[in-house]
Amino acid sequence: MNKKMPKSIEPYSGGVLQDLAKRIKLILRLMGDRRVSIFLKALPLASLAYLILPEGLAALPLATPVDDALVIWLGLYLFVELCPDDVVDEHLQALQRVIPGEWRDVPADEPALSDESKNTASDFELLDNGDNEQTGE
């Protein structure tokens, strides 16, 4: 008999635009990190310069917008791949971090906060008047 391995389904992690936004944030964070070599930081800048340079300097005779997108994608991809793995992992974890907290349902008998019951700045007292000067003995 031929046993089939169960297929694993990865959980939905967002859409293409969310992944693209996360990738751009990662690249910006890596560009600002001192642990990444300045020579590596030149790679995404050079790929973007290819797009900005005048047609006579950067374009090949048969270059198309697809070629431009490919050069930019390749430069950004190589930049992330050539950065130190621990630095990339650190920034990826920081981008995916979830703020810890607990969800709780408010019981029906507990009153909900209304606009009148919310605290305002006038509800608080100033405890420290700045009279904390130490006296010399």
C-alpha cells in the first residue's frame, strides 16, 4: 500500500502587501544597523541608483521595466541574504513581536466606561512639587 504523508498547511500570515511592507521595514532597519558592513549597505543603494540614473547611463538597448524591477529585487534580496544571520533574525523577531497581554471579557454586571467616568488630567494630584532638595547638615 502507498501511504501518503499528511499535508501540512501553514497558517495565514498576511498578504503580499503585508509581506512587502515587512521586507521594506527589515531592509530599512538593516541599513541603520551598525553591525552591517557599509559595503553591503551600498548594494541596495546601487540597485536603486540603477533605476534613478538617466537612460543613457543605466539602460541597456533591450531593457524593459521588468528588467529594472529584477535588478532592484536582486539587489535587495542579496543585501538581506548577505547580512549576518543573527542580525537579520534579531530584526525579524522585533518586527514580528507581539505585545504581551491578556484578553478578558467584561462581565455583564460590570458597568462600561462612559465619557463622564473616564479620568481627566484634573483628576490627578501632583505629588512632587520639586521640593526634593536635600538639606546639608
